[in-house]
Amino acid sequence: MYDVFSLPPIRFPDGFLWGSATAGHQIEGDNVHAQAWRNEQQTDFFKDDPKHLIRAPSGKACDHYRLYREDVELIAALGHQAYRFSIEWSRIEPEEGQWNLEAVAHYVDLLVRLTAKGIRAFVTLHHFTHPLWFDRLGGFSKADNRRFFERYLAFLLPKISAYVSGWNVINEFNQWGGLTMGPEIASLKFNMLRVHGLGYHLIKLHSTAPVSSAHAFVHWFPRRFHDTLDRRMTELADFITNEFFFHALRTGELVYPGVDAEFDPDVKGALDFWSVNYYTRHMIDARRADLDGPRLHHKKLQMIPMRFYLDEMYPEGLIANLERLGDLPVTITENGCCCDDDRFRIVYLALHLSALREAIDRGVDVRGYFYWSLMDNYEWISFIPRFGLVAVDFQTFQRTPKPSASLYREIIRENGFSGETVRRYLDVLPTLSPKP
Ligand code: FCB
């Protein structure tokens, strides 16, 4: 385990923005018009987990749609200066072309309350979910469907823009299609860049706040460091999930293996800051069909009682990744740890913030940090992974801040911390479980 108690005092630049992040479907509850809700009702959803031990539908999630006023109070009490959340398209436009004004009023009220508390709102316009009707029409896999997103944004943006301090058009748009290749995947990836470009230029008509799309910045790593094939495949994985996007956004050139390159002027320069979601590294094992290999066992932490992702702390990856993004300001829009034992979260937070400081020292213009997540929530298939600074009782929906939330509040207040700060929140380091 890293020696977090010996960390030297760290301060962040003046004006550094501290916050937390969530996403609509993961916290709101009863998101019944979303494609994700429909998927969770299918028997297929439970096929790997017939006893429903891990998988569960989102149901009421954190009941945040009802409890949002209290949650704004909570965010303020925890000292957060900014809050990133997503607006559910499927609530605003539950049926094609039908606008739900109650839902619009809800999000405007959320924004007004955040603003009144001095909390800067970062809005994500698409965080993995969209209306079922849009999905049935083929969603973003059909280029022509961009017009639906365009119409939605043209309706929504004038109503909310005055309250928004930062924008994400799409969450993790570089994840779509994963590590696979071929013309269909390439056209999906091209389309996601164009959806982003479309959103960027539409937002510019209404808002002066900076615009980006959150990039899932995975640090790919060869499983066998001196193995040529593992290394080559690692470079390829990095190209198709990271560099392809950076290059396209910098130059407008869409260059993907195996298909003709294209140029799109609407993609070129279509971002004001790099929005980075960083969690851990992934091993590339070229000898496996799905490429993604097991992680290093000696650093594997049993943070939750199941095999899941984010089971390795690799803060160094944050430094290496951010050094590639020196040409624009950077905001960390997600970074966090899922664990039942909150002490891991404290260690994770301290180590990643110290890595972030190192990236700043190396010249990266990092402007803000959003911890994922404000509260325990629905992690897409399951309630088991706990990422929250705040615990949620999924029966009563009561919120209880964890010690990590108090540490984070102190870090925000001081705009920094030291090993001594960490020691006040952590009597003893959590232990690593034996090799599984
Ligand atoms: C990210 C997602 C976010 C959450 C975290 C753990 O990839 O953007 O919704 O699921 O992972």
C-alpha cells in the first residue's frame, strides 16, 4: 500500500474548482421512458445472474428526482463548489416530439437552487441513456438520427443555458464501440464525434460556458511489458479509444484503421477543455480473444465482494494521461473508487489528488476536479459497487455522509492537504486481501 501518511503538503492553484458528479439514470429513479429502463426489464438482463444476487433494475435508484431539494442542501453542506449531473432526454421528450414541461421545470428548479447556493452546475446532455423511441429508431448508430438530438437541444438549451457553468455534450463518447474495429464500428465512432460537434456548435449559440464531452481516459498497459505483441496491441487500443478522438478534435481528421479517412470541419477544434474521466489502468493481453486481460494481482484490492472493475489503484496513470492534453485546460469530470470500506476511498482520493498536483507541476492546466460520485447509486447493472462520498439506504433513501466526505470538505476548504490531514481521517490503513 502507498504511504499516504507521508504525503507532503499539497496546494492547488487559486480558483481550482472542486465538486462531485452524478448521472440522471443512476440516481433519479423511475426513469421509465429510457432505453436502459426497458433493458432492465428484459429476462436477458439477468441471464448471468439468475438469482439476482448482483444484477438489479434501477427502480427508484436514490429517489433523487423527488429528493433533489434536500440533495442540493447536502451538496452545499459538504462544501462542494460545483456539481456535475445529467439531464434525462427521455423525461423531457418521453415520446417523439412531445415535450414534458414538468420535467423542464424540474431541471430548471434544480439549476436555480444550485445557483442560489453558489454551486456551479456542469451539465451532461447525454449520459448513456436516451428515450426508448429514439433507441427503437436506431439511436446514434444511424447518422440521420442526429436530427432528433439537434431538435431536442434546440428545445432545451435556451431554457437552461443561463444557469450552466460547464457542458458535456456526451458522456464517454469514446467508449462507444469499445476495442473493436471494422467499418461499422468506425462509422459509429465517426458519428459520435459528429454528435459531439453538433452539440458543441448548438451550445455556442446560447452559452459562453466552456463545452466538451467527457473522455473515458483508460490507461492501457501491456500485460507482458517486453512482449512485442502485447505492446503493439496496447498501442492499437490506445489509438482507437484515445488518440483517434484527440486527433480528430484537434484537426478535424477522422483517421481510423481499415476505413477511408474523412475530414469534418465541425469536429475540428470543437472543444474548450479536455473533460477527463479517469479510474484505473487496464491490461492488454494479446493472447486473449477480448484483449482485456486480468490486472496485476499484487496490487489487486478486494474493495467489494465481487469481481468487478476498478479493483486496482493506479494514480500514476492520471499523470501520464494528462501530459498528453497540454494544449487546452483540463477538468477531471470523474474519478473515484468503489469500495465497501471507506478507508480505501480516502487513500484513493489522497493518491489521485497528489498525482493531479504532479500533472499540474508538469505543466498541465488542470482547472477542476469532480469526485465520482456524490452518493452511492445505481451502477448500471447493480447497486453493489459503492462509489459515494455519501451512503444511501436504498430502502429509506436516507443519506449519510462517510468520513471521506468530511476529508473532501476539508481539502476543498484548504484548497489542498497533507499526509497529516489524511491521518486525521484514517486511523489505520486498510489491508489488502490475499490473492484470490
Ligand atoms: C463511468 C461512468 C459513470 C459511472 C462510473 C463508475 O464510466 O461515466 O456513469 O458508472 O464509470
